Amino acid sequence: MSEPAVVAEGLVKRFGSFTAVDHLSFQITRGEIFGFLGPNGSGKSTTIRMLCGLLLPTEGEALVGGVSVSQQPERVREQIGYMSQQFSLYPDLTVSENLEFYGGVYGVTGSRFGERSAELLARLSLNEERGWPTGELSTGVRQRLALACALIHQPPILFLDEPTSGVDPVARRRFFELIGELSHGGVTTLVTTHVMDEAEHCNRLLLIDRGRRVAEGTPADLKAMVPGRLLEVRAEPSMQAADVLEALPGVLEVSLFGTALHVAMAGTVGDPEALLRERLTEAGLAVHSIEPASPTLEHAFLSLASGAEEVAG
């Protein structure tokens, strides 16, 4: 069995008295799409910058491609592609000129650059824009160009820090299709996100909050960790219904999803549908439907993060 592409052991990063990353440990298999899922400010970007060799850990160690991020950060950077939250492109340069610049940074020149550039322009559908100034491109096209620049030297490991921020849903879906193609080709990808539907594209996820590990597993694994039963309730007025339901014993959480309420019930409640219908009707509210619902990654994150806070407290 080959060694993991990335190994992190007890990573800690402190800025003065503030702990941004608090003893994170995980491994990423070669060719895997591994997601960091968590809210803004949870430590995702700080962790990825440590893995890129851009920040030294305060404690702990990480190996990227078998190379220590603490002892040989420059060697780490040779074998990774990195796409940050903010597009690090030059707006006055054309698409082709940006690719040429990054090719030069990574020592990809001459015929090798010509072949690699042509391949990426075609693969990422950038040929029509190759002569355009980058500052005039749409966000989705700039995103694809940033990915091309990160891939120009054919890195075996790719770090993407919230790469689809501000991108429309169609462009976001296409982006993750490209990541899937790279994974099939053996490229290992770590992607940070706080968007739940993006996380569904990952093979495995690490949920983090306030710099701490919350849970790890496949998207299906994490959904299965949600305790109790989930019900979708359609009743009017919905906000009054939420107030009634939150006061019931056995109700773990009530949240609004579109025009429906999602109600998490403890497994000890014998007939939760009947209980909810009875109490809502007693309160004089119109009950349209109460049906079982499947947990989403958002349910999983909120439930698991809440449980982790209670343990920490």
C-alpha cells in the first residue's frame, strides 16, 4: 500500500493568544478528493497554508508527498498546485501571458510549456479567451484560468482554498467535474469549502469548527451520524409552528428549509409524527404535511458541531 499523499499530526497554529488551528490530525490518500468543511473562520485556510509551506506550524507536523512542511517548505511547494481564495492573477496580462508567467515560476518553458499550455487551454475551455486581458474575464473564466496556472507544472497534489467563491452554480458544477477528472488521473486534491453541495463531490470530508476536528468520513458517513429522526413539517404560520415545536420534549432542533420546517427528534419519542401533529393542531395552526426527511450535510454539520461544543464546554 502506497504512503498517503498528505499526513498531518497534531497541527497547531497560534497567532499570539488566538489559536486558529487546534491539534488537527488527518491523512489524505493519493488520488482522493478530500474536503475541509466548516464555516468562515474555522481554520480551513490557515491549515491549507501550513500544508503549502507558507506558514510554519506552532506545534505538530505535516508531510506533503513525504516532505516535511516544517523542515523543507520549498520542496513542498515544488510538488503542489495552490489556488487561493483571492485569484492571484495579473489583470493586465492576457490568459496566455498569465499561463506563461506561472510556467516560468515553476520552470516550465520552451516546448514543454507549449504542450502543457495547449493542453490546459483546451481542457479548461480557455482557447477563445487566450488573448483577452484577465481583468476583463468573468469570475467563472478567471477561476478556470487560476486552476490552469496551478496545474501548469503537473503537480501530483492540488490545494484549493474556497475556489468557487462568488461563482454561479453552473460554473461551480463544471469546476468540480474537472476536479473529478483530475482525481481519476491520480491527482490528490484538498479543497476547503463552507458550501454544502460542493462538499458532496468529495470522497471524504473533515468537519472543523473553531480550529478543532468535529468529525471525519464520507458524506454518507457524516449524514448517518445525525442522531434521532428528521421530519419535514409544513404548517402555517411557519414561524409560530417553529416556536411550538421547539418547546416540545424530545425535539432536538427546528430549522427553516425553504417553506418547510425540519425537525430533529430524539429516538426515544415513540410516534413523533402524531405528537407534532397533535401539538400544532392544539395551537390552532394549519398542518399540511409531516413526513420523514433524510439528513443533509448541513444537518450533519450543525448537529455534530453542536455536539462538539457541548463536549468542549
